[in-house]
Amino acid sequence: MMPLLSKHTSRPRNRRTAAAAGLLALACGTGFGAFAVAPAAAATLATNSTMSSMAPDDRNPGAHNVPKKGMLAIEGYDPVAYFPEGGGKPTKGNEKFSLDHDGITYRFASQANLDRFRADPAKYEPAHGGWCSYAMGAKGEKVEVDPKSYVVSDGRLFLFYKSIFADTRSDWLKDKALEQKADTNWKKVSGESPHMGGRMKEAPTTTKLQDQLDQRRMQFEKSAPAATKTAYEQGIREVDALKLAESSVKVGQAAPDFSLPNADGKTVKLSDLLKDGPVVLTWYRGGWCPYCNMQLHAYQEILPDLKAAKASLVAISPETPDNSLSTKEKNALEFFVLSDSGNAVAKRYGIAYKLPQVVVDQFSGRLDLSKFNGDSSNELPLSATYVIGQDGRVTYRFVDSDYRNRAEPADVLAAVKNANSGKR
């Protein structure tokens, strides 16, 4: 192979601390049980997607192959476009689809690709800081790349130097041992752990939301006092006896229009959102509910696919806007979070109920719903998710009197695609 050209040293830059957003604080085996707020000492858990998108503690943006001015990665090429879901070929990003990730700017060819990256940055960032992976493996050196010379292998993006004198991509493909050597050398050169791309996911992404919810339920049942478990089960039976799941808005019916404030106090109107595409409406009881948090985070994972289908995701809660904002920030959610004061909209959809007294008694001295919701009604929404087509009619409906059951993200996404095709 010809000698490598354009060798560069790292560019100094202050390290930027990455926020570990997206962690869910879940109640674990307390007297509050499944209905209750997570205590301050509760364990924090993260889904696989969140874990892969969190920046490592040794993150060092200054060591990456980006110019000091602007910190633009891959010369403005879209990192997602290299992968099959993003187009499968090198594509220049558009400045209007830009995202700053831990001090490095990435550009994307479309909003959908930006959303994919935002949901899982570690999957799409190039290996070895965007330097030539061959040079990093063979010599531990930082060498510039040609963004059109690349390999996507085992969920990782590798970039290479190429000129009329040398094609390091070809040399890389001849020696499988170079990848591990490059990872080792990158750690030495930059102090940063190598990005493992899609390999960072510790479990299959096909795990169903309901399986996770059931696991949470079993944890509660193992540790909660017998009296608490009995009270909550009785509460579920009383809510089920109201038959709200049977009388609420159904598929084929017109979805009641509404205007509600978001976490910033700005009004969001359903009919306005429908002008752009289908709308997914999902109700959650509040940031104090671990099942709700798990559901919202699972829906966050399919947000790029929803946006690609021109759909909007709207979460509605009886919490006041201030409490909705803290919930949104805590879970790093990137969709509409609306405040339904007094459950006014929930009542129009037929899914609001008064919390059974047996559960209110359990909450006493532990959880004050009036502080979260701004009233003393003790009313909450059922577990409910709707997909509404652009004609304003319901195309999908999930309503359950047991708050521990939630609509599967895959089912919601399929319903959105059916709505776009006119199916119900």
C-alpha cells in the first residue's frame, strides 16, 4: 500500500459533558406500588435505545475529525444516509436539518434521518471519531477521509482515506483484525471509548412494551404489602365495572376536536395537526406513574418512524403545564405533551374516571394528586391510545381499564401506516 497522506493531529477543545437524558425513574417495590410516585431513592433504569444514545463518560469531541470552527462532522455528509434505513449511500446533508450532538454538528438529508440520529446517535456516529479507520488500525494515526469511501459493517460506520495513490478501504477489507486494533488505538489516541454502533444495544429491540410492563408488575407484586396489592386490585375491578372501555369513542367515529396547552403554555389544536398527517393520541396519568413513563419512552423510540409517516405524537395528561414540563424534561421526550385540566378532553372521549376511594386511601400521605393536577377531583384517564386519520375519524383504538396494560408501539405504528393508506 502507498504511504498515507494528510495526517492530522487532534484539535484541542474543552470537553463537553453530555447530559444522560432519557433515564426513567421507576418506583421499585415501595408501598406506593404500581399506582404511585417513584421515591427519590428509586433505581433509575434505561431502555436499550437510551443506553446506546447516551454519550460515554470519556466523550472527547475535540479528538474527532471535525474543523475547530463549526465542528461540522463528515464534511457535512449525512451519517444516517450510509445505513439502509437512511438511503444506503453517501449523501450531503442539508444545513436546515442540522443537529448539535455533544459539541459536534451533524447535517442530514431529511428530517426523518435527523430524527433517527437523535433517537440513537451512537448507532450512526462514524467509528474512530470519523478519522480513517484503516490508518487508526494500522498505525494509530489520525488521517483525513473521503466521505464517499466507507463501509457499514455489523451496525458500524467506518470511513477511509482515498486518493489516486491509495485506497485504504480495500486494505481494510483484507484484514479483519484491523477493526479491533483500530478500537484499541482510538482509545489510546483520544481517551474515548470506541463507538460500537448498533452493537451497543444490550437486548433485542423487538422486546414488547407489555413484556416490560408485566415485569414491572411482577416486581411490585413480590415486594408490596399484601394490603396495598389487595387495594389496587380492588381499584382496578371498580374502574372496570364502569364499562368506560365499551362506551368511549370507537373506531370509525369522529374524534372530538380540542385545543390544549403544551408544556410551554402554547395552544395545540388537534384539527391543525391533522392537516399535516395522522395523529397518535395517548393519555398518561402523570409523571408519577412508572407504567406511563415506560409507555412514553417506548413511543419515543418509534418517533422517527412516526415522523417519516407524517404523523404527530401527542401525549395528554391531567397534570398542570408546569408538571408536564418537568415530566417532559425528565424523560427527554420530543413530542407534544399537553395538559388536560380537569380531564375535560378525556371526558369528551369517554375515558375519565374518579379514582376509587380504596386507592385514594392508599395515596393518603404519600401522593397528593391535587398538587399534580391542580384540582381535588381525584380524576384520571384510562389507559388509552387513539390513531386519528386526516379525515378526523378514529382508525385505531386501545382503551383498557387496567392501567398496567398499554398499546404496543408496533401496533400503533402499523395503525398509522394503515391510516395513511385509508385502511381501518
